[in-house]
Amino acid sequence: MIIVHAPTEIAGQMRALVSGLRQAGYKANGYNWFQSYLNYIGSVINTDAYELIKLIDPLVNYVDLFHFHNGNTFVANNYDVPLIHERGKKMVMHHWGNDVRTVKGALMMNPYPIPPSYATDETIHENLTFLSKYMKHAIVQDYEIYPYVTDYYEHVHVLPLVCDYQKFPYIYPSPDNLNPVIIHAPTNREFKGSYYIEKAVGELKLTHNFTYFAVENMSHQQAMKSYLNADIIVDQILCGTYGMLSVEAMAMGKVVVAYVREDVKSKFPPDLPIVVANPDTIRDVLLHLLHNPELRHSIGKASRAYVEKYHSVEHVIPKLLEIYSKIQ
């Protein structure tokens, strides 16, 4: 089976999936039209919409399955989808969050307001209605996103974020460290809840010893070097689930703090080591971690083990191939 991923790279996931498929013996390639300062490297071709249009005809003739990402296909407004469908090619759409997360839905499910997606609720509805007319299968990373798409597609599959953890060096928090390092990496401050995090940090700084800094506007490779020296990494505390930063931080043996809604958490494995915090509890959660260096050490070890067990290439790629096998 020949597989193509396109056209939007989200948190290095397209690269990781393509690489994993190749390792499993499949012909796979990826095309990305979205480049950012994170500058992920790997097995995906960075291109633009103009160049992608030129590839449609040869790829449709050659490829067996198209794995699209973030509600996008090769052409603006997804006008290529009917053509690919008419050719009898298999397709699946991988939704990542802001491409489907409506304001109305977020207000119903999340007690903490998050900034609206880049598309209106009406546009999201129209896009999902159009895509699901031609695609019967969709993929999401967890059950925070699941409710936004389940009314559209016949089949919605949950595929964990994938992490090639063996490429990540790890250092567990020292149980003897009385001056821990806390890092926050706000790619989007409003979405991540950075205001609440830094308010809590500012209050704790008055009475406790620790080092805090925010990692911003760095390439992915530069940021990874910073994370390695951290004890605690605070991810997002509004959305209701954890993202790729949390996975990578866990792979590096760090304590991860994020807001995971109870209804979402109940669907994750019971050994999820993420320390749950929201805007109302972030100060007390950080305070507890600051007071307990041995706890930080044990959570760090559990974090690395969790990624090995649930987010590894060896765990995720067979699940992806199982999804592919169900697409007609």
C-alpha cells in the first residue's frame, strides 16, 4: 500500500507517522504547506499550495490512500476531494483541534473559556459536512476532540499522539533538588492559559526557591535542549487535554502539568502520570510539587514509562494500520 500524508504538519505528527510507516515497510510520503518557527525536521517535504496542486494528478494515479490533516486537502476549500473519491482512492481525515473545535461546543463541554478557532462555527460545520460526504473515516488524538466530529463521520478513530521516544534523552528530576526548574512553552499564550500560570508562578516566587522561564520563539530542536534541564513543564491548562509538548516532556522524564477534563481523563489509561491543574488550582498544584522533590522524581520516571507504553511508534503505528484496513 502506498500512502501519502498532506498537507498540514501539526506538532511533528505527520513526520512521525510517515517515518513509522516506512519503518513498518510501507511506501509513505508527506507534503507540508504549513511551515513555522518550530522548524520540525524529518521525512516530509515542505512545499506550498501552488506546488501541491501540480502533484494532484500524478499522486491520484499512484497512491492508494490519502491521509489528510487538519481539515485540509491539496486544494483550498477541498475541491479536490470529489475527484479523489471518483477515482476510488481511500481517504481519511485527521482532525487536530482548532479545525473542528467550535465556540458553541467548547462552551458546552469546557468550564474554562478558550480562544475561538481560526474558523467560525458555521465554516467548521460546512467543512465537516462536505468532507464527511466523501470520507467515512476520521481520526482524532483523544476524546476531547471526538465529540466535535462524531456527528459527521460514520467512523471516528482515536489514535494516540506518536513519539519516537528513543530519540529523546531523559533526565529525571533529582529527589535532592531544592531549587527546581519550571518551564512553560506558550506557542499560543491565550490558548495555553499562560496568564494564570505566570500569575501563580509570580505569587510562589515570593516565598519559594525555584527557577522559572518561558520557552518562546525557538525552533523545536532548541526548545528540546531547554526542556531537558527542567524538573516541571507546564503545558496547557484551559483546553481540557494534553498535547504534543506534554508527550515530549514525559519522554524526557519530566513532571508534566496540564488540565485534563475528568470526562476526557476517564478515557485515558489509568496510569496517566500528568498532574492535572486548571486556572483555579495551578498555584496549589505547583506548590505541592515544589514541596515534594521525591514525588517529582517518581512522576518523572512514570512519565517516561507512560510514553514508551502508549505513545511509542511501536504502539501507535499498528493502530494506524488497523484503521487503514477498515477504510473502503
